[in-house]
Amino acid sequence: QIHARGPVFRDPQLASLPITLEMAVLKGEAMEWTIEKACELGVRHFVPVLCAHAVVQVDRKGPEYYRERWQKIADQSLKQSGRLERMLVRDPIELATLLTEPRALRMWADEAARSQSPHVFEALNSVSAENRVGGVAILIGPEGGWSDSERTLLSRSECRSTSLGPWVLRAETAAVFATSLVAASMR
């Protein structure tokens, strides 16, 4: 057993942020890289999302296999980055089920409506700092984009449509870009 002889100091700058990254399941190294970077950026929860255009079939090996593998990657990144709190990786979840889970603020990157939707930075600025600190979920779609039925589902949900700018970004780049903006708005 270890006992502290005095007060224990925890640098709040090393703590995780109330950010949930809800990420469409990507294939291979792209998913692993995204998990690693999300951990480095302070994401508290990582939720793999099963989408129509996802290439990886998680039912082949089972969702537990993938969650355990992805959690190991997050844990390795945790050690390397010096974070104090573990980023929790959840089992993969269907988009429709995910959208039934309440979030203080959930934004989705809408690549098809990027000229009509507010930039994620503008969307964040329209929300008070207190509400951002209450938690922000970022939903990033698959490489092939959202299917028409998913876009309909998202537009009917309480999810805020946002843009990541004029370019079409790779899914892993979109995740890092959006997470960086959200993290910066909380620091």
C-alpha cells in the first residue's frame, strides 16, 4: 500500500475534458490513429459508431474484441501523453441507438451541408462556457459520408449540424480538427 504523507497535487491541465468523441468505425490504422489522437487531446469518452458506410464488420470478431483492442491503444496513448485519467472506449453502437442517449450538447460534422451549417467554431461560440463545460459530444461520420437515411435521422435529432470548413476532410482528420476546437474552447 502507498500512503500520501501530504496533500496530493493533481495538475488540472492533465485531466481529461468533458468531451465525447462519437466516431464512425474506420478501418485499421485510421481508427487506431484517431483513438490515439483523441486521447492526446483530452477526450474523456470514445464511442465507436456503426454506420451504413462503415467498412469494418465488428460482428465478425465481436464488439468486445474491438473495444478491448481500442482501449489498449487508448491506454498506451494515456501513458505517453501524461494524462491523469483514462479515456474510456465503449462498445460499438448503432447510430440510431446512440442518438437516443441524451447529451448536453452534441454536434455532428455535416459534410454535405458545409456551406449552410455553422462552422463548428461558431456553433461552440454560440453556447455559453458553462454549457460547454457540461459536456460536448462530437459526432464524426465514416469515410463514405453519412447515408441519406442517417442524414434524415440526424436532422430530426437534437444534434446540431456543423461544418468543418470548405474542404472535405478524411474522417480521422475531421475528428482531430473538431476535437481540437472543442478542447481549445474548454481550456
